[in-house]
Amino acid sequence: MAKVVTLQAASTEHRVEIDGDITRVDGVEVSAPARALAVADGDTRWVFLDGEVFQFEVQHRGGRRASSHHGSLSAPMPATVVRVLVTDGQAVKRGDALIVLEAMKMELPVKAPADGIVTSIACREGQLVQPGVPLVELES
């Protein structure tokens, strides 16, 4: 029995069907990537395929959850801070990149989960960070 998943990135929707050793994306058979890794953080999923990074947001039935956020954002895996794109006190919108991390030779943006104000930045460029350690504090 085939497993079917629908992925949505921005306004584009893709149908992924996995049937044994055969995988089809939008009806086209694809081969498995040589190297793949998936990381989850809340409703955000990062998929690393052969050196490319794809970011997806989980969509909940019945619409999105309220976009209230208060707390810290952390790295989904051990990484190095490449760029800090915000300053303390800066207003940000949902989806704005706050920090860019590098892990496994791939850049990984840490994005604002909701509109808010940056209340503190707990990392600097070049710093090695671990999962679960706060990097940026946001307040709605």
C-alpha cells in the first residue's frame, strides 16, 4: 500500500507517493538522494537533500494556530552562527530571518515564528551553538 503525503511550500503544493522502493513526486518517479536529513522544531521542518535545504511549515487542519509567541528560539542541531541579522529591540514579522546558521556545510535560517520584538540576542557570529540553547528571545 502506497503512502501519500502532500507538501506545501509557499503557494506550491506537491504530492509525494512512496510505494515500496518507488517514490514519485507529482507523478514523476525520483531516485533517493545520496544524503538526506530532516530536522523538526515545533511546526517547522528542515529537509537537507544532497546539499540543498528546504523549509516547510506544518499546516494544521482548520487553519493556523494563533500566532502568539513569547520565548526563545534555538538551533535545531549543532551549528555555527554565520550571520546575526537583527538587533536588540528590533520589530520583526513572522517568517523574517533572524540568524543564519551553518550545519553540515549548509546554511540554515532561524526565522521568526510570529510578529514580535527581539528582546535579546544570546549568540554572536562565529559561535558554535547547540540544540536547545536560546539564541534569540522574542516577545509578541
